[in-house]
Amino acid sequence: MNFVIPSILGNEFTVGAILAVTGSAFAFGLILSLVYLFSCRRERYSKGLSITLVLLPVIIGTVIMLVSDSFARAFGLAGAFSIIRFRSTQGNPKDLAYIFAGLAIGLACGMGYILCAAIITVLICAILLVLGAIKYGSSKTPPMLLKISVPESLNYVGVFDECLAKYTKTWKLVKVKSSNFGTMFDLTFDIKLKDDTNAKEFIDDLRCINGNLNILLQNNAADPDILV
């Protein structure tokens, strides 16, 4: 026996229906945002994204509600959105999952399927919390970023290999950039430290090679801002 989820929207919108759509979309978006903040409490999270997750279902639900009975308005809306340029991108792929979840919730609310939106919210939030609790996909030794400054007189090719082999499981030179008007080079390595590595001893050995110039050891190598 199939269970049919009814829509609260009829041919004409009522104040009660509009309040139900926007109110439920706001509530479900707030729940999604709280799950995002909770799951990222030990990481760096975006305040802007947490606010966006609250407002996104409301906006999407309102738009869908307004164009649901008119193909002309739907095509007009698509044309309007096509000229908008989104200037910000999410650095963390996990953030995209939350954004698409907000879109799905907004679509369900905008079509009047409040119960369906509630089920979607509960299921998605439960899945995200479970994956976060079991640390799905995480590694015991997360990738790190190592940035070493060397003088232009030093031939950097292979000069750090012995030290890197001693303290790291894997390493890869991902970027070389000249700095200080061409008198220095900045080497950027993507590395994974060994479990028993002492970070201070590692940096001290590197300083003996690069002449005590700047060295940066950055956790979370996926951070794009550090690669400038």
C-alpha cells in the first residue's frame, strides 16, 4: 500500500499556506544550519554559509511557490538567474552537500510537500551526523602543507629529500615561487607526517638546510588560501 504525501497548496495561495511554506522552510533550514555548525565545531567553518543554509530553503521555496502555476514565469525566472554571476566558491566540497540539501528542502517546501521536506531534513541531517561521528573518509595522519623559503643560490632540487624521507610518509613538491625580488624561492610541499614525528625536530632539521629562513607547516593542506 503506497502512502501519498499531500500538498498544502491549491490553485490559489492563501496567507496560511504562504506562512506554512516559508515558516517550515525556515525551520528546516535552521536545523540544517545547526547540524552544519555542530559537525564543523572542531574545524574551520563559514559564518556566511551557516546563514545561507537558513535562508536558502526559504528563498527557493518562495520562488518555486510563485512560479509553480506558470511555465512563462518559470522560464522568465530561469533567464533572470542565468545573468547572475556567483563570485564566491566553496573551498570545501562538503559544503556543497549542505547547499544541495538546502535546495532540496526548499523545493519540497515550495511545492507544498511539508511532510516530505521534514522527512528529507531528518534523513539528510542524520546521515551527515553519522558520517561525522564515525569520521568517514578521514585519515589518522591528515595531509599537511609545508612551505620552505630558500635562497636563490641554493639548488633546491632534491636537497630536502633525505630530511623528508626521515620525517614523512609521503611528500610531493606542488609549487615553486620566486619571492623577495627574485632573491629567494618559496617551495610548497604536500606531505603526510609519520605517526611518531616531532614537528619541532622536523622544522629544526629543515632550518639547517635552508639557512634558517622561513618555514611554514600548515595543517589542512586543502586550504586554497595558503597556496598563494
